Amino acid sequence: MKGIKIFAVCVILFLLERVFFTRFEIFSLTPWLLFSFCAVAAAVHDEIGWWTLCAGLCGLAGDLAGGGCTGIGMAVYALAAAGIYVFAARIFHESIPFTAVIIFVFCLAAELLYCLLNYGGIRYIDWLGVLISVVLPLAVINTVSAMLMYPLAVRLFRERRRL
């Protein structure tokens, strides 16, 4: 039952990302809702399991819908989710302010890595302009959306302890 709920949330976020936010962009950018969900799921989960599968499948869905190279988004989602899991869930033990900072740092790194892997072969790109106009605002937007999804991820990914 848990897997069906996670799949339903991912489908809804995918549709929101690809249908709604492509028409009504935020600062002319489309947020990565699936990435934000994977990031916050990795931050709140107790052990490796559902969030790794979620990150891989959401990255694959983003790759197939985005038109970029297949596998780059999947790798970026999984690496960022693993880093967030290590720092947020294991080291800082789910402190909300530290989790937000860690998610921002990994969103920033993931977006930069995604741009480098997709557009690194192009010679004439203003990388400073891309950093200021795309990478930084998108990291902020993704962090805010991840913090808005925090209660949903806690409800979906935390195991209930039974006495």
C-alpha cells in the first residue's frame, strides 16, 4: 500500500511539473518537483529503501520527459538524494533548519552538475550567467518546494513504531 501511495504522489508531482509549471513558470524557471520530493524523502527516511527507488524512478521520468540525455537526471537525483540522506538523516538527525540548508546545497550542486553534464560540450556558454540566472534561483525554488513537501514526506516515508 505504501508503494502505491508513493507512486501516486510521484505521478501527481510529475503532472504538476510538466503540465502546470511549464505554463506558469516561476521567474521563467520550471521547478523540479520530483527532485524536491526525492530530496525531502531522503532527508526524512530512516533507512535506505523506498527513497532510493523513488529517486531513481523520478530521475528516469524526468529524463524521459525532459528531452536531455537519458540517465543524467537519474544519476543526479540518486547522487543528491544519497548525499542528503547521509547529511540530513544521519549526521544532523532531521533538524529542520539544517535539513533546509543541506537540501539547498545539494539542489545547487545537482543543478550545476546537470548543466555541466548536459551542456558541458558547448564552447560558448556564459557559465557565470547560467549560475546566476538559472542554477541559484532554481536551487532556491526547489528548496522551498521541498520544505513545503516535508510534511507529506514524513507521512509517507517514516515508519510507524508499534508497541
